[in-house]
Amino acid sequence: MRIIATIPHPSIRISVFHMNEKYIVKLEAGPMEQAFKFSEGEVKGPEHIEKIIEGEFMKKATERFNEMFLAFKEAKERNPST
């Protein structure tokens, strides 16, 4: 797997990888990450992926990160290290 692009975003690291005829888009925010796979037939390359994920897709991904963060925080509070 090799990284072929990074997509700028103010608070989320977005990396695009290519492997086995698939594009993998990885979003990272703090200790959390989300990954999405597209076959080569679904997209025309990194520029097309950037257009697909802008707008509503990123809004929902950000909401999902917020939910993940709250769940992570609650889990740590329920089970503090000793």
C-alpha cells in the first residue's frame, strides 16, 4: 500500500492510498480514524475522491468523529488507570 495523495483539511488528516485496485481514504482526528474504500472503477483518482468527500460527506465524518471521541472519553472515565 502506498500513499498517493493528502487532501488538505483544517482539523482532519486525510490520506489517500492505492493498493490492489482500490483507493483507501483514511481520515484521522486525534486517536481516532475512519477508512473508506473505493474500487478503481468507482473513482477516477485522487482529484475525484476529493470532490466526493467534500461537503456532506465530511460533515458526517466530523459528526462521527465527535461521537467516537465522546464514547472514547466516557470509556476512559468509567475505567480509569490505577
